[in-house]
Amino acid sequence: MRESPALKIIELLKFKGANISYHDPYIKNAKKIEYADLSKENLAKADAVLIITDHSNVDYEKVGKYAKLVIDTRNVMASVKNPKAHILRA
């Protein structure tokens, strides 16, 4: 995790004033970053969901259904059928 690109992105977003929480099925206790489960409530209240790592055990259908905006850097949302979220592939 020490050299994860996600950490650099989080630092940059925080520097710009963003409120950050994260979801990772393997790391649930990161220092100074709030963990968020992938509930429909958490997805719906987020301004954006940024996918940096493509874990096979994440429910991307749920992300596509409840998030407003998904920035997908791993192209995992390509297989989601009829997403309600606006999806940007980065």
C-alpha cells in the first residue's frame, strides 16, 4: 500500500479540498482516511466514485446503480448493464 497510486491521488484531492473516503475489500484501516462500505446510501451521497484498483469482489453493478458519477481508471464499468451513473473512463 505504501507505493499505491491511490495514495498519491488521495493526497492531491485532499490538497484541493476534497473530502475523501475509500472502499477497499482488503484494507479497511488506513491512517487518516475514512473507510466507507459500498452501501447504496454511501454511493448516492458521494459526489463521485473513483475506481483506481479493479478488485473482482466489488459489486460494480451496485456502484453503477447508485453512484452519480464514476471515474473508472480500470474499465471495470464496461461490463455493467444499464448504469444510472454517469461514467467517465480515464
